[in-house]
Amino acid sequence: MMDLEAQIQLLIDNAPHDGITPQLIAAIAPTLGAIAQKLRYPQYYILQNSKQGWILTTLSNRENPTLEKCVIYAFPTLQDVSLSSNAGLDPQVVATAIPVTHILFQLVALEPVDSIVFFETPGTTTNAVEVRRSDLQNLIQQTLQKHRPGKQVPPDIA
């Protein structure tokens, strides 16, 4: 398993060589790393469809069912994927291990997604950490304003 610095380096190495994206990733790396360090695992399993799209789950508020949010579940082990109601129903759905910093980086650009829910204890879905896309975007915006005053984050960064 890769440590967080190796994960960030892989993101930079795999970024489009457009003269902007690698520097942006390097600039936001401390933000991604700080959030990743609060999570227990260096990688999580994400359910994907046959086109490698991440499987979304729509959650409704118990008190107000009209309030909904779209989340992606991140599981600590492959065995924990079976705890999801989406697992096993569709043979096209597979669980893929993804480095935690890559999940966070992708979250920035995942428009319909409100949060990623990281399950932190194998065997249960009760201990979870929710990372909201809006919070992550705000942190990244603050980080970039320190590095590049006056510049906006391109919406298609990831």
C-alpha cells in the first residue's frame, strides 16, 4: 500500500501535462493529505459500474424525505463491500481499491456527489466519516488563494 506522499506523487505524475494541472495538484496536496491523515486507511474500496463510474447512493433525510443527498461509499476492506445494498445485485458492479488521496481528488469534480462516506471500522457501517464535496472545495480554494492570489480553481481540475 502506498503512503500518502507516494499517492500524491502518482496523482501529479498522472496529471495532464498541460502546464497547470501538476502544479495545481502540488498546491492542493497538503489539503488532500491533511484530510487523508484523518482517515484510518491508505486506500478504500469503491463500487464501480462496468464503465468504471462510481456507484452513487441517494440518501433521504428521515425527518424531511424531500431532502436528499448523493453519496459514494468507501469501504475499508473488500469483505465490507458486501455490507452495501448495491453490492452483489448487479454482476456489472465491481469493488476497486483506490488510494484515499485519489478518492478525495476525484470528489472535487464529481458534480452530482454531495459526499463520500468513509467507513472506518471493518465489519460495520456505524463508524463512518463523511467528507462533503463543498467543504473540500472550500479548503482547496483557500489553499490555492494562498498560493495563487486572485486565481480561481478550474471546475474540471480532476
